[in-house]
Amino acid sequence: MNIPSYHTFEYVHNEGGIEMLIKPPMLKKGDIVGVIAPASPPNQENLQRGIVYLESLGVRVKMGKNVYKEYGYLAGSDDERLEDLHAMFADCEVRAIVSAGGGYGTGRIASRIDYNLIRNNPKIFWGYSDLTFLHTAIRQCSQLVTFHGPMLASDIGKSDFQEVSSRFFQQLFHANDFTYDESISPIETPIEGSVTGELVGGNLSLLVTTLGTPFEIDTRGKILFIEDVNEEPRNIDRMLNHLYMAGKLTNISGLVVGDFHNCVPGNRVQSLTLEEVLQYYIALINKPTLKGLKMGHCSPHVGVPLGTFAKLCTKHKQLIVESGVCAY
């Protein structure tokens, strides 16, 4: 797209508004990457293999003080998980923060985060799933571009972590735009068209939980990306209907449907299929749509920046995404 990367840049969305967003500096060999667990306790064996992967990229790893804590289904108390998040953003030697895993818990700390600290210390923040809540909150409260991508224990440390996933992790080391096309996976185009906009979104379940909170996702004029895992079609229907009634699907410029892994009917005698549910809302929204992208709880898992400019083109079956980092 030949769009220059700036540390701070203006984004003019299709509704006519102007937003100021911040790109973090890109990673270099020898930089320090911080690891935190802001949600549930990560699988420790997978986490260690994920750390080895990071080190193989030529970066040094710094573990959060509370990464190995457990508090029921949480990786430590709210205070401990918040402490690690703040400490990594405050540490001037840390250039990127990568999550060990997801699960549940980031929404519990969102209202206590020091967003001015993040705004004044912009750095790469990488994760997905439950971290969707933090992606939305940080972008809207700190104006920082963040990254939706595979995590250390949840993905990178597993035996099925693929080369494609690893290749897109490399986006943190250079300020180049990239294109998702059918060289990665087959793409469907249920609604034709070409649109541009800020790429936002993530896990559908977490996007819905932002509604009615101070961190309610802003979708005006944006390209919305959605994905989910282990939800019956009825639940996907309920969540999409909730977003639709809240006006979050009617004002988007385009839709990117990522992976909906294992979203199949349970033991119910009758059920709509996932495809029937998705097609109903895609037709109802009637905005240019790309479907079938390997983004979400899947392997391979293509990481993408959230908050940067993107172009969705159904004719060429492409999603062109501006780099999420700056070159200094």
C-alpha cells in the first residue's frame, strides 16, 4: 500500500472522524521480550518450549515475576497479573510483551490498568483469545497498535506450531505491509466489494463482553475481524445478534471471518450449522466480506496488527495490512 510507518499517525475512518494511533518500535536482535500471563495459568512445558522459540529468534527473554503463579483458574491474583503488565510496560529495556496464554481473566484487570503508562511507553503487545479484551481496551484508551497472534504456551510451544505461523511472527522485526491471500488458505467472498479501514476485533466472545463497559468496542467505519473456539452455533448466533442489535455490525466498512474452531452443535437433536449462522449475519450486514482466514484458534495461525490501516478486496481475495511497527 506504500503507506509510511510513523510512530504516531492519524487514521481518518470512513465515518469522517480522525483518530491518533501509536505504533511501537520494531524488534531487533538482542532486544528483550517480556513474558506475562494476564489470564489463566499456562501449560508450563509448552511455555518453556515457547521461550526457546523466542530465544531462537535472537531476542532475550524476561519473565514476569508472577508468570508461574496460580489462583484457581487465574494465573495469579488480579494484583499480581496487573503488576506484571505494568512492570513490563514501565521497564525501558523491554521492547515487546508476549502473552504466555489466554483462558480467562483480562477483563478483571482492565479498569485498573494505567493507560497513560502504556501510551507513554509504547511497545509491542502480542496475544489473542482472552487478550481481545486488552487489545480493545489498550487501543481505545492508550491509542497503541497491538498484535493478535499465537501465544507461547497456547500455540508456539506445541508440536503443531507451523512455519506459516512463525513466518508471520517475523512482522515484529520489520516495518513492511503484508498481504493475506489464497497462498495461505482458501478464501471465500460471500459479499463482494473493496473497502479500507482500521482493522479491529478478535475473539467474538470477548468482543461481546466489552458491550456496556467503558471499553465497548468502536467499530465505526472499521474492518471487523472475528473468530472463536468451542462455541455451539446457537452461542455464535446469540453473540452475533447481540453485536448486531448493539449497532456494532451495521456501521463497519467490511468483515473478516477468521477461524471458528470446533464450533459445532452439541447433543441437541436439532441445530443450525455454523455455516448457516455465519451466512445469515453476513447477508444481514451486507458489507464486503472475506471468509476462511487462518486467524484465531487454529494452526497455522496468522498474526495481525490491530489498529492499523487495512484494505479488503474480494476481487483479488486479499487482505492487505499495514505494518503495526515503526522502523525506529
